Amino acid sequence: MDGYAVRAEDVKDAAKEKPAVLKVVESLPAGYVSEKRLNPGEAVKIMTGALAPDGADTVVMVEYTERDGDRVKIFKNAAKGDHIRRTGEDVREGELVIKKGTLIRPSEIGMLASIGRAVVSVHQRPRVAVLATGDELVDLDEEICGAKIINSNTYALGAQVQEAGATPILLGIARDREDELERRLRLGMNADIIITSGGVSVGDYDYVKDVVERLGGGLRLWKVAIKPGKPLAFSMLNGRPFFGLPGNPVASMVTFELFVRPAILKMMGHKNIFRPIITATIKGDLKKKENRRYFLRAAVQSEKDEYIVTPTEGQGSHMMKSMVDANGLIIFHENETEIRSGSKVKVMLLDRGFEYRRDAGY
């Protein structure tokens, strides 16, 4: 605080009508230490951040003073300790500053710098290899003709990897030939996680499972009772987690959220590895068959004291626009067949910028 370092005793009766008048014995800028000891009736002009001189126990803001030569008039009394920051006020000796497993945000970086820690041990960002498969795919800079479609999965998954805090390694497109798929997979086997999209179903050209097994990755999981995303495969390939995601773009993104993102966060030492789940009131009726858990794209908004959720239009696993319009996934449990409008449902939030309350029931 810019002002005057004084003894509280000397200004206890100071007022606008009857100022205390003190002798200014020094001007002390930030970054310097006074060699003087403040005596009764004296003041030191002091700048924000400077070390208070010996004998001073309070600082009067410059706004309540008036300089007159080597004297200063103090127009306001001050309590002992006003505008003085004491050693150990923020962090005491021996106090735990940052717990293991804490995400290092700008505030943690500032804290580490303030205690002189230039280097700390952290978890490495996982490198995630992303490979799309399919003869039908073309890249963004290639000509679209006939039955070809643009490879959106690589870019969507790469962005999801990056948003989770990991480093994407984009391996491009593997054509529907076993040798081509094997060659591309080998390029990613030094990454920390390997993701493919497409080629894990039961079609004649779905070679991913066979090639992964030939490369030494025994299949640990294939098919999950969810929609979208049933044809999902999991293996350990060269000691690295391998996720074979479905080829439909929405199914690919949803299964990433449910399976891959938690694995990435776990690798980085996070304690909370799952998206927050809130309780919301649904607008519109829903129906489905039993035995599969649905994750329906939906728009969540806060109205008064509750959350309202509305399914987005177009729930097909190929319909990316509904993913763009969504900031959450309604969880429609496998043992449910119908949800009535106005009912309470669980919603997994996808948008980390969405404001949600801590008492929202997740």
C-alpha cells in the first residue's frame, strides 16, 4: 500500500479536523530495506511491496495524508497492523501447499513461483495416436467423388484428445487392407494410447480386431450394451491401451467420452476422471427398447432454480449437427423403456464451460 509507515500509537487520535503531524525520515521504494528504526513522532514514506521498517506497525494510505516539507499530516487514525502483510500469512512453514494429483492451473503456477519452486514433478501428457480406417474416407484436401466421405473422425477425436490434456498424433487414414492397417498401427505403437475409428464391427472389411490380435494385442472387450457405440473394442497393444471406436462420427465421439477420456485423465494423475452428472427436468417424451443404455445428445440450460434438458434434433449416430447443438448426454438406462416429459433425468455434461451448481446431485 502506498502511504506512510508509522507507529499506530502516534496516529490514534488523528482526524481531519486535528491531524497528527509526523517527521518524514526516509522514502522507501519497493525492493529495498530501511536501515533506520522508526522512533516516536516519525514516519517513513513507503511504496507498495516495500519491507516495513523496524518500529513501524501500520501503514496509512497516502490518500489520508498531506505532505508539508519534511513533515506529513495524517488525517485518519489507523489500527495496529493496517495494510501490513505479515510473514507466513499466506503459507506457513511446513504447510502443504499443493496436493499430489492436483491439476496445475495458473493459480498453482503462481503459487509455485511465489515459493521459489521452478521445477516440480508432474505426470507427462499422454501421446495418443489416432487412426481412421476405411476405403470410403478422403481427407480434407482431397477430392470428394462417388461414394467418398470426408474423414471427420480424425479431427474430432484429435480435438477431444487435446481438450482432455493429451497430445494427439494423427496417423491419417488406413485403407481396408490388412497390410495397410498393420503398417499404420505400427506407426502408433510407441504412443501411450492408440485409437482407431471404424473397422471394428462384423463387416467383410472390418479388419481392426484381427490385425490387433496379430500384433500381439489380445482382445479384452468387444461390444458394449450402449447406443451409440455398440461395436467398441479394447485391447493392450504393445503394453499400451488400444481403443477400437466405431466409425460413425457421433458414436466415435461418445465412446471417446465414456472410455478414452477417463483413461487419459487417469494416466495424467487426475482424481476426478469422469464428466460431471447433474439432475435435470426433461422436455419431451422418450422411448426405447430394453437392454441397452442410451446416451442421447441434449441441450441443457438453467432456468430459475433447476436445469432443463431438451434432446437435440436428429439422434442418428451419423448426425454431427446434433452433437454441435448439445452440451450434455441424457443417460437413458438399460432397464428403462420410457421417460415422460417433466421427469427428472441424469445428464452427463460435455461442455466444461457450462455453469453447474455443486448441489446439482451428481
